Amino acid sequence: MKKEADTDRPRPNDAALPPYSRDFLCRAYRYRQRPRRSPREDFLTEVFGELLNTLSIIECGRYVVDLLGIGRMVGLCSGLRWSTQRTIPDAGRPDLIGQGTSVQGGDVYIVVENKVGAGYTETEAGDQLSRYRAYLNQRKEPHKALVLITHWTTPTAQVDSVVRWREISGKLKQWKKEGGLANFPVAEALADWLVCFLKEENMSEIKLDLMDIASVSTHRCLIDACAALEEVINPVADSLNGKFKDVVGLKVPSGWGEFSSNNLGAPFFGGIWTADGKKCRDSGAILWVGLWTGVDIYNIQPTLPDVPELSAGIALWPGEDVGRVKELLSDTKLTEAGWKLDSIAKTDDYFEAMFLRKARPLSVCYQPGLDWGDEVKSFSEQCCDDLRAVDTEALRAIVQWDAEEEGGAAKDEDDD
């Protein structure tokens, strides 16, 4: 079973969406990857426009005014509505236009240009911002504003407000922390999704303090220590090879996948076994004993987030075969030896992973003068003894289940 990262996110109930949101996904879907043009900027405009429409009906648009930095020019508004990609004769096509009525009296007209990294479109009448400025100056609304939302692009003309995407991300996270949108679930969901999207696109805040700067050498010390302690773990783990390989069919894998490397270096040090030695990414069952350095591996998190730990486990990726997998893990009787059953569920009846694990975070082990070699050896020996005591038929059943899963997947591909 190939393992994929979980990118699914919950979506708000359509019945809870305001009428102007019904076609939101259709609008966003228009922008597809094209040669030499990414849909990111247009997609981001649609998502942000949807968020603005949702926020505009809350407390006379207070959140919108704060987010765009236009309180001095516009103030609070009622009936504020946003549209995207509307063409203005002789001016161009601004990314967003907002129209409404100020609580101070008089109409409001707001033009927002979104620039992630591209330059400005030039015509004989000037660049985009200059044309929008001239257009706004001709309009009769008493409350007007030209806003540039940007990642790194510098404004070329006078604008009323320049807002960085990282500033927007920071404000949305602050509102989340303060519970400001807790009573408005659609707005809160859109804000959460936008924050996640900006983070994934490296457009959120960049935080770096002295501890982060000094952490490179600290991380190197951790990895060096784990590599040295692996020399303690391996002889203990190797003692299982006879039972696993000859009797059960579990072998050291031909490829360690995410157990081998990631952006932070090697995430695991110790022994690993899969059914018939398949690559980890292709195996539906993985056993391990060793040091887990504190990062997620195939979406399985350490016991304490970001904390390295001594760890031993059996993980299966059941999909919809949840009942059978739970039974297979239960048959090992490892819970009687202090192993804990855990899982990663996508839905009530579909599980990304289910696993038995015994773990001891290094922060729990730590004490001044601790002999880490003795600590690691003791833990490894205990876990290997637990695995050695598992009934052979229970382990063989796990290997057989993995083979059946692989056969079923291959048949499905042939049928397709």
C-alpha cells in the first residue's frame, strides 16, 4: 500500500454558505496551470475575495477594514460586497473591487490589487496601479481606497495601503487565538484554510530567533548521538532477524523511504522490517525498534510532538479494512506488555494508519549523568523481548494480510 500525505481538509456545509459563495469553487477552478503561468495568484485572489465577503457581514466589516489597513480612508461599512476580476474600461481588470456604504454616510469603493511575485501590466496609460489610481480619483464616492496586497512586489504608484501576505496570515492567526471568529464558523474555516495555504506556499510570517540560529549545531549533535547509539541498538534488533525472516517472512526492507531521510536528515536510527523486505513506501506493514528523532514518518507522529524518543512499533495501513487490522494487532497481545494502540483516521471508517507502539521520549529519560548507551540498550532489549514473545501465527497473519492487500490492489489496477 503506497502511503500518501494527507491533504484533505474539512469543508463547510454548503447550506451554511451565503448565496454569493455558491459558485466559489467554480470560480477558483477556472485558473489552471498553463505554460509559464501559475494559477497561484488568481486562485489566491478568489480565496481572499471569498474570505472578504464572509468577513464583510461581521460587525460592519471591522475585520475587513483591519485586514486591509483602510480604517482612515473608509471606516466601518455596511453592505460591503466584493467581486473579482471585473474589467474597468481604460483602466484594466483589478483583482478585487469592494462596494458598500460607510457608517459615516456616503458610498464606499475599494480597489485591491494582488501581487505575489509578478510585475505590473504596462499600457500607454501607465502601469496597473497608476491606472487604478487615476480611475479612483475620477469616481464620486466620498470613501475610496487603493490597496496593494503583495508578497515581495513593490508599489509603483501612490496607494492608500500596502499589506503583505505574511501580515494577513499573522492577523488571521491572532484572531484565531483570541477567538474572534469563533461564532462565525464559515469565516473561521476560510481563514484557517488561507493560513495553511500561505504557509505551504512560503508566504506566511518568517520567524527566526537566536535559538533557531543556534539550533543547527544542536541538531547536528542530536544526529551524531543517535548515529552512535544506533551501534548499540543494531545488535539487539538483529537478534530478531532469525525469527522474523525464516519463520514469519519479515525482512529488512530494500528501501527505507521516510525512515531513511527527510529535509531534517535521518529521522530514524535502528532496525526496521517489512513483509518480504518490500520498500517501506510499498509495504502495508512495518515493524521498527530504535530512535525516532522527533519528526513525522508516514504521518505517524512521535508521542510528544517534535521530541525525539526511543520507539518500537508495528504499523499497518488499513484503508477501509479497519476491523481486520485492529484484530490483527490485538492478536499480538502486545498491549499486555505496555504497548499502546493508536491510529490516524481520515474518516470514521477509513484509517490512514493503525499502530501498536511502546515509546519513551528522551525528555522523560533525561537526568544529569545518564548513561545513554545503557538506557537505549535496556529499552531495545525489552522491546525485542516483547516482539520475540509474540505468537508466530499472529505475526504471520500480519504478513499474509499485507500480501492479500497487495494482491487486491494489483487486481484493481488490472481491472482499471
